[in-house]
Amino acid sequence: MTVRSLIQFIDADGRGVAALDQSGRARRLTGVSTTLDLAHQAIARGCTLADLAGELAGAQIDPAAVRLLVPIDHPDPAHVLVAGTGLTHLGSAEGRDKMHKAAAAGQATDSMRMFLSGLQGGKPMPGAIGAQPEWFYKGDGSILRASGEPFDMPAFAQDGGEEPEVAGIYLVGPDARVHRLGWSLGNEFSDHVTERENYLWLAHSKLRQASLAPELLLGDLPRSVAGTSRIRRDGAVIWEKPFLSGEDNMSHSLANLEHHHFKNALFRRPGAVHVHFLGTSTLSCADGIATKPGDIFEIAADAFHLPLSNSLVRAADAGLVQVEAL
């Protein structure tokens, strides 16, 4: 079997991992129950995930008949770091620049300067280090949602908006070497209204949940990934737009984004899993869309067999958080 991607799932026999071929046919892997288990075995054996998965491929399953999970997780969510980089795609500065232009008094915004820095130096020659991208932290593994699960917009949030992106999935091996497991289609859900009020609140606006489509695409990411992002409200599509990803549509190389994340030694701790969102240039908020609880975000892309869908709900207000001296 030639393995193109992996999925994690739960069925009547319990939790499992399946390998998908180019046609989307899925076969359950024998001897492993999680993508993490498979990755640790591949590192120990010095082989690729695709080769090991092909060796372990067993009975065929129907992905539509099982409960699909996120493509990577960890028994302890604190060992998963979810982060990302922004202003990395061609055209990605336009929507951000609109949000912050008024405060810039006619001068180039910080967003535009960051974007131009990447445009000029984000794709260095192989072996060289390029311009540093914008970076943000989203949370640990507890924030990740599977397709079909809702996004809980905090009661204090001013917005809950979609960001259709590709995410790189990584595991740090026992010798502190970083291994890229593959790629996932994701929704890097954010609070754009909070960010728009003050750019220094970008860090706050990113502390939200995020979702990953079921598939872990193995090997190299296609140089161009084409997808569609849409929002449904009461059954009707209220907004729809194509989006592009992959290096041909980016101002930074993937290697440069990976270097500037993993150059930090604390991100190379053995056993840690990293989910790193690569950025986007397509946002409904840039077109004046204000999302509402009940809206459904749908994202699909040509590099992935399985799409991503999440509804929006508002979480209950927890009120004032009071800290007690001990």
C-alpha cells in the first residue's frame, strides 16, 4: 500500500489509526492505536511514517462510519504546543493593514513592515537563515478541536472568526531532533475585533481554540494548495472565498518558518508535540462579516481528502476570576 495520509478514529473496536492511499481508501494499522505511537516507532526504527504505516496496514475501514479525531494528540495535552506565524502569505498584509491603518497616521503600519520584511528576506537560499516572521502562542493540546466539534467562543470575546490554514505537525525525538510528521488542514480561530482595537492585543486575540481536519498528510506539502473557506448561517452560505497556501503562495519558505520556531531551545524538548499554523490571506472579517453563535465554518482544500467543519457557540460567563493568597 502506498500511504498518502493518516487518520485517527474511534469505532466499535476502540481507538485506532488508519492509512489512506491516493484514492482515499483507508486501512486500519495493526499494533498501534495513535499517531504518536506510530511516530515514536518510526523514529526508533529510523524509517518514515509512510513506510511503517504501509507495513502495518490491515483491514479496510470506512472513514465515514467511524468517529474521526484530530490527526495528532498526546495523553498529556500539556506536552502539545500550539502556535503559529502570521503575515506569511502573499496578500496576507491587506486585511491586517486595513485594521491598523488608522492608528498609523498615514505611515506604514507595523503589519506592513513585517510583511515586507518577509517578502524581501523570508525565502533565503538553502542553508541560510531568513527574516524572522511574526509568531504567536495559541495554547496547549487541550484547545484542539476535531471536525464536527464546536468552537467555544469565550464570554469575554468580542469576535470568533475563522482562519483557514495549513498546520505543520512535529514531534521532538529523544535526542532533541525535530521530526516533521506531516501537514493538516486547520482553522486557526481568532478574535479579530479585539486585535483590531489595539495591535498589542494580538497575543490575547490568539488565545482561543483551533481545529484540525482529520488527515495528517505525509511527505512534502504541495507547493500550491488551493481551498475554499465558507460560513453557513441557518443553512445558507453567507460568505465564501477561495484561499491559497503552499510555498508558491507564501512570502516565507517553510524551512524559514520552522527554523525561527525551533531555534528556541525550550521548543526542542524530547517528547513534545508541536502544531504550528502557517498563516493565511483569507478572512471573512476583512470583508465585513461579523460571525454569530450558530454559524458553521467549513474549510476544504485540494491537498486533503477530508474537509473541516466547526460550529460557533458562546461559552458561559465565568465572571470575575479571583486569586486567593495562600
